[in-house]
Amino acid sequence: MFKIKELDPKQWKNYKLLFSYDTNGYYSFEVHNWDFKLIFCSYPTVIHKTFTDRLFGEWLENPIAFGAFYHNHLIGVIECFLESWNNRFRITNLLVWDDFRNQGIGKLLIQKAEEAAKRSNARMLVLETQTCNRKAVDFYLAMGFHPIGFDLFCYTNNDPDREEVRLEMAKHLI
């Protein structure tokens, strides 16, 4: 069915990823002292969001990536690396092509990243998503990740007004 294999950086460096999703709302924060929780807020209509990235970016510290293939065609990818300074394994990109979503491919790719993290003796998996990417947040929660922090002004000086705040999530391994 689907085959997952490691991608060669020489072949896949700068491979362009087009992220695209629809969202019917966003997660807002309710903060009390040092604790916070996410509260879902609906949009009046569904909003379409897109952005791009590239594999094996220069700023990454020895990244690895795994691709999901169907009949030798790339249909999904996960990119990650060990943050040596804090021993966390960061997922920098996870993308499954639209026609192949909701078939377990994202789960297989997360599992591959978790295996690589354990081989590296990392203490946890971490990733970033946006509070308006409801499907991604819900998927990561289902995969055992938990919110560990947020950055109100990561993307622009008015992220809260745009309802698109950087959300850090983690899954403990040790």
C-alpha cells in the first residue's frame, strides 16, 4: 500500500512543500497564573489557508526526512532533527497531500519520527503549529502531543488579532 522511506538530502534539498488547509475556527487561550488551556472559537465561515516551506533548510541541525510513497510517487513527508542543546527531537514539517489525507499516513510518518527520536535518545518530540489549524491541533492531540507553550507574536506583530498564534506541542518519550 504505502511505503515509508528516508529521503536523501542531496536529492530532496529545497523540495518545495505547499501547505493548504481549511479551518472552521481557531483555538484561543484562557490563561490563569502560569496555566493555560485552549478554547475553540468558531469562525462564521470556513477559511482557507496556505503557506510554503522547503525541505532540508540551512538552519536545521542535521535534519532527516521520511517520505510516504504510493506507486513511487511522494504523497507525504515528515522532516525532523535533534535539537542538541536541549535533547528534544523537533518535527519541522509534516505534510500529507490532500488526496491522501485521513488514510493513516500522517500517523505512520509521526511514528517514523518517534522511532528516529528514540534512536537519538531524545527526551521528547516537539513541534509547532498554528492555533487556527484546528485539524492539525486535533490530530496532534490524538497522537499524544500536549500544548506546552505559545508565542503571541512569532509570525507578525498582530498574530492574536489574526487568530493565528504559534502553538508549541510535545510528546514525552522518556
